[in-house]
Amino acid sequence: MEDVILEIILPHDQNGYLPDQYSKHAAKENLRDGFPIISPPVIINNVPVEAKTLALTFLDFDAVPVGGFVWIHWLAANIPAKTQVKIPENASQVNDLSFIQGRNSNAGALAYHDDPLINQRYVGPQPPDRDHQYQLTVYALRDKLNLQAGYWLNDFYREAEGLIITSSQLLIPGRV
């Protein structure tokens, strides 16, 4: 990977937390079957000119002590690349950018939920035990990935191998 630094901008409240409307504290009209489904806006600056697409992962490593594995909140790939990319609020549900989305942890056997509007879209943080730290990683890629909607995280890693120009991570806390 090259030394290009992607800048990721994600909204946060006055205390640095992910705003409530993107988490379990969302208003009822922004929940589906009790799950927060409105994705936050994401701005990505300094995208390398050779990047054809972007991808993102939104993961909760603080879920490991609770459930035994990293919780996947959102996977998106084949986001069209420009020098600056603006992913609008609720893009996960509306998808005006025509990217593809993978399965989150609600699709797994331990937490199985069969609604693709929940298990193949953004599902906001719902930390059960304490505040968690969430990791948003954005990848600039040389080409489009050969993935289908509903792909798994391991499929993304396999497909992205050798195509990543650069990546950046942003950590943001979410309140219990």
C-alpha cells in the first residue's frame, strides 16, 4: 500500500460519540424491527486518482468479550471513487450511489435475522455492556470487486487482496 492518507469524516456529538440517531438510541421511526438502520453520512477526502472504487467496513472489536467475535455493522463495496466521496445519510437503505452491501452479523447463525433490509445493510451500534469503540475502515481499490450483494467479510478480504491502494481507519465511540 502507498503512503496516501485517506481522510474520513464521520459525524460525532459534542463528546465525540457517534450521534444517537445512528445507534440504538435512534427515534422509533428510524428503527426496523428494533434495529437502528439509518447509516451516518461519511465523507472521504484525498482519494487517490488511480482508485476506481472504495469499500468500507464498520466493525466492533469490543463485541469480542460479549459474543466471542467481532461484530460487523456494515459492509459496502464498489462505491464509485472520486477525489472526494460523500456517502449521504441513510445511503445504506436508499443506495443512490449504487454500491453493493455485504452481510452484517445479524445474518450469522448466532444472531440470525432473515430480513435483508436488516442483515445486508447498515445496522447501528447497540452495545449491551458498556460504551464500545467502533472502527470504520475505508479502502481505496484499483478496480471493482467481483462481489454480489450479501457477500461475507471474508469474501471481501479475499477479493480485495492485491487491489488495495491505501486504507484508513477512524475510531468512534458509541454509548451503551
